Amino acid sequence: MKITSKTFGKTKDGQEVSIFTLENEKQVSINISNYGALITSIYAPDKTGKIENIVCGFEKLDDYLSEAYLGSYPYFGCLIGRFGNRIANGKYTIDGVQYTGAINNGPNHLHGGLIGFDRKIWSTETFEMEGKVGLKLSYLSPDGEEGYPGNLKVSCTYTLDQDSKLEISYEAETDKTTIVNLTNHSYFNLTGGKENILNHDLELNAKKYTEAVEMIPTGKIVSVENTVFDFTSTKKLGRDIAGLADGYDLNFVLDNDEGRLVYAGCLSEEKSGRQVKVYTTQPGIQLYTGYWIPELTIDGKSKFGSYAGVALETQHYPDSPNHDNFPTTELKPGEKYSESTIYQFGTL
């Protein structure tokens, strides 16, 4: 096990950015930047031992800062906050006071606003333990940032162990009641990017989903049975996707309101033999098959495009502050926000 770091580049205003590499003895290595606390790559062996990057990302910071990327921003590998997913019309009420966030996704607020946690420089602390290496990233989100109340002290810890488990642990505290919903927005492609993700197999431990109209929950929680959203038995992502104009982009309910660490699902791909198992303390998981991923030219080569990767974003439900029947996303002074997700890499 080891952890190393090097310079990743500079932001437009001259701030130096680093990249950290977590490696284990099973040839799994994960690159994480303190810009956006983002995962730039995850290298993992296939069934023959061939090692490839299995997430969408770039090798240079400049590509994350480019107008081409940010203009059709898919949030590759980012830590999303202060509130992941959508808030209807950007409006929510806390203790009788209405707050408004930026309208940055149609009529709605998305992924923390115009400049969310995904574009901040985080402070870092590395650590090594028996059988584990890790990186703790910290940030203080000031009261009023992107319209959110309270000074929010937040940290995200990435830990890799010898069983090829990547644990992502989030903690946050506030001095004023606020809302928090943190997630990671990595897009997986277990072919190493050679094919799109429509032949990937997915199982989700979810019998229900939050019904939505134009991406905003109605408040109803409905059964996946006899719908194209049923992944309770493993099936190919492309099997039923033809009837969905923009592919899958939906929050599934994990029946985990108590915050236990539960099995959420498994993504696998037959040719490579690679698989990723997901465990989480969160109550939901957003399946997004990446219809809106842009096609980009990187170093003269065309890359990505629709269905280039699939995101499995563990989270609280979208628009939770506006639905009393959803698990709460409010965080009060004296309380601690604490959530954890594990992605375990292996082969079939």
C-alpha cells in the first residue's frame, strides 16, 4: 500500500493544484485531486490482468478548466455539494425562512449551484494505516455561499484497502441550520472506454424509486415492478433504454432510512470481467447513464459522448427539502452529518 502526490497544474487564478495516488498490492490505483476533491482515474485489472482506467476523466487539470468541458459540464468524478441533485425552482424553507439558490439547470438548482464544491480547492491530509492508505480533504463553506445558510465545515476522506475497497466518507458540521446532501459523481466504464456502457450489467438493491416529472420528484415513492426501472435482477443497461428519451437518470430508494451500511448494487461487464460492488449508508442511489456527456476533443482525439459512462451516485433524494415524507437533509448546529459509500473493485 502506498500514497504519493505530485503537481497537477494551476487554476486560472494561479492556485497550485495537486493530484494524489492511492495504490494497493492488487494493482488498483486511484488518482484524486484537491481541485473539486475529484477522482480523475481509477486503474483496475480485467480478468486477464490488463490494467485500464475505468472512470471518465482527464490527465491534465487544464482539461477540467476548459470552456469546452465546463460549457456542457458532466461533473466527471467530482465531489458534489452543498446539495447534490436538484432543488425545484432553487427554493426551500428552513425554520420558516425561504432560501433561493442559483437556477443552473432549466428552472432548477443543481449540484450546489454555479460554483459548488466540485470547483473548490480543498486542503489535504494524507495517512497510512495497516492495510489502508487515505486522503482527507477539508473545506469551509461560508454562510451564504451559493445561497445556503450557515458556515459549513465539511470533509471527505478517500480510503483504499487491500480488498480493493474505496471508501468515501463525508462529515459536516454547521453553525446554523442548513441542508446537506453530498455525493461523488464518478462515471464508470468497465471496458476502459473502448465501448459505451449499454452492454454493462447492473443489479440494484432497490424495489422502489422516487417518481419524478421533468427530473423533479412528485413526492410519490413507487414500485419498479413491471417497469423499465426494475434492476432487482441483473440486466443490461441497454435492454430497456430505447423507450427513455434521455436514458436513465433516476433516484432509486434503498429502504435505508436508518443509515446502516447496506448493499446498493453491482455493475459488471462481461468482456473485461470487471465488476464494481456498491455499499452505502445513504437512503438513495441515482442511476445516470450519461446521455448528456459531451463528445470532447482531447489531445487531438475524440473522446466520451452519450453513454460513455454510468454514474451510481449514492445520495439523499432529489428536492428533499420540499418533501416532508423524504429522509431529511437538514443539519442543525451541534449535529454531525456523516455518510459513507464503498466501491469495491474486482472481477467476476
